[in-house]
Amino acid sequence: MDATKAPSNALVLEFKEDPALTEMMRLRVSSLQKSGQKRQEGERLLLPHEAVYRLDFPNQELNFSRWYFSLSGYGRVTITGICQLWTPDLTHLMTRQLLEPIGTFWRNAGDPEDSPLKWLEADMQEFGERIAELAKVRKVMYFLFAFKEGAEAGNLSCSVEFTVDK
């Protein structure tokens, strides 16, 4: 959110879309629709305005510092973390695996395009701290990004800064 110079022990990680995993989850929805079956109890299906993103952690000893967002135009983006070591090729995504709080940032349609993004600061702080905690036990973490109210993936840049414990 803030353009302050990062400290020398900072690590900025960019969220990257995982197109193969997003497509696999879309195929699950399509398969259920074609066969007329219902989702498993507690299963979380990917919605049309969502995509799967990932963060790869090259270091496990991290402390959350800040978020960096850039959104051209207007809209709302929500980021939901997936807390367990999810193996999408073996198991379906279940609602119990989703983290709270979610991260949300937005710019309203009537706001000037150069106006700062709005966000729920306490939730985003807690969310960043939870990501740092989970990074201690894993090398990759997955997220659901939802694009609403006009937001599009191509107009988004999102990363998170951590400081590295030495």
C-alpha cells in the first residue's frame, strides 16, 4: 500500500496466478454441471470471477511488513488464503481450509482513477501476519482471488513484503 523504501532484509513476494490449477478447478465445476452431480459436502467450488494464485516462499523465517497493491480502474478484489497443505491433484478444496480474515481492497466506480485504494487495515494486517506464520511450515501457499464490481486480473498488481529473520 505504501511506497516507502524497503529495509535491507526485506523480501517482497508477488502473488502469481496459477493458470493450470485455476483451469483444473474450473473443469471440476464443468464436470459436475455436465453430469448433474452435486459438490461434496463442504467442498468449495471455484466461482467464475475467481482464480487461484500462489506465493512461493524461498525462506521460512518471515515477519509480515506491508502490502503493495495497484489496481487500474475500479472494482473490488478479495483474497482468501488456503490454510492447509492442499494437494489439488488428490483432494478437492474444502471450505474448512479457507483462512479468515480475508483481504479486501477496492476503488468505487465513482472515485477518481488516481484515488488511493481503500482496504480494511486491521484485517489486512492480521491476514499478512497469518501468511507469515504459515510460511514457517511450507514452501508454497495458495489463494483464491475474486474480482468483483469491474476489477480484472490484468489490472492488478499485488505483492506482500516480509522481513527475513536472520
